[in-house]
Amino acid sequence: MSDVPSDSGSRSRSAHTVLMAVLLAVPVLKLAWTLGGGDAARDTLVAMGPGNWVDVPIGLFLTEPLLATVLVVVVSRTTYAYFAARGGAARHQDTRTSATAATATVVPAALGVVVGAFNGLAWGLAAGLLSYVLRVGVMVEYGTGRRSHSTGCRTGRPATTLAERTADGLRAVGLVLALAVLPFLAVTAALDGRSWTGVLTCDTDSGTGPHRTRLIELGRVGNGVVGWDLMADQVVNAVDCATYDNDVVRPPWWRDQGEPGAAGGPPHRPL
């Protein structure tokens, strides 16, 4: 049967696009909402420097276990399907199924360890197992002839066995996670008003005399830190810092929008 490009190809490309958009746009959205405006986000990014920009997505990954789990599952399935369609399936066409299945466990296991190390054993097991199951779904599509080994396109052959119908269901789960669940969780985390990194109380002097203030740590310099002063709304150098237990900087977007006069103004941040 000849290969027939279908809407599945466009949906897969959409999943890749959404994944890249989430990784690029959500960290900036996190900065802009948490700090109260575009100027603050720009000043913060400049102060952090390119080498520390990755701290924002890492912070989201470490503090949001559900987001971290969904992200690694989507990345695992998306990359596996991409490389299979770009020649990986053809190269392993004659490889025994058991060997392919064993090889496919490596990345999900590693991702599960990463998620579990920061968010707990249960989250790590969920991330690793779901990542592997969705990869098996891709393997079944190729193994049953639902996808062409040479082009990666779906052949248009209907699902007739339980394995094929299960693979279709797993593919649908992967697309829902990539196109709906991941963007929703990422935007929710970006607009929840919590800091992406440590909140500290430090001594600083921004021209009006030394005082104690609350700030978001942006980087370490010598024996002090560079941070965003939540009282003065500016980047400052600070020393003698201690951890502040509450990482909530401002109300979440969905609550702030319901308060009269709240939209558009800087958040109130008492020490």
C-alpha cells in the first residue's frame, strides 16, 4: 500500500512547534508577569546574562512536578518519533523487537531519574513509565505497518488488531499532552505569581541608605548576590542574605485580574 500523507503529519509538526514555543516563550512570560512588566523582565534578563537565562525554565522544572513530568514525556515521545521518521526506523527494521524495546528504555529511565531526583520517586516512576509506553506506541505503528519505515508517514491502513488500536490510543494521548496539557500547565506555572528561583532577605543600598529588603536572586557575585529588589523594583547588589520561606511574589493572573485596579500595575510586595 502506498504511503498517504494525512493530517497526522501536520499534527506531529504542530506538537514540535508547540514544544519549542513553550520552551522559548514561557520563561519570558514568567519573568514579565512575576516582576510586573516588560521593562522589569528586560532588566532582569540583562542582569542575569545569557549564561543564567536557563535558570528560569530549570526553576519551573524543579518547582512544578506535574509540568516536569508532562514535559519530559512529550520530549521523549516527540524526539523518538522524529528520529524514527528520519531514518531510525529504517535502520532498525531488521532488528529484533525485543532488542529495540530494550534500547527504547534508556532515555525514559534517565528522564525518570531526573524527575524523581527533584520531585520524588512517584513522579519519577510516572515520568519514566509513561515516556516508555508512548515510545512503545511508536514502535507498534512501525512494526504493524501502520507507518512506513522509509518515509515515516502513516500508510492509511486501518487498525484491525488490539495492538494497532492501542497504538492509536497512545498516539492520541501523546498529541493531547503536547498540544493541550503541556501549554496549559506551562502558562499556568508562568502566571502563578511564584518566583522561579530563591527569594532572599538581604542588606542592600540603592542610594537611600542601607536597608533590609526582599529580592529574587539572579546570580552570585563575590560574597554577595545580584537580585531583583521587590520593594524598589530594580536590580541591586546585596549582601548578608537569608532564605525567605515564601516564594509568592504577586497574586496569580487569574486572581489578580479579578481585583479592581489590579491589572497593569506593579504588585504590592510587603517584606
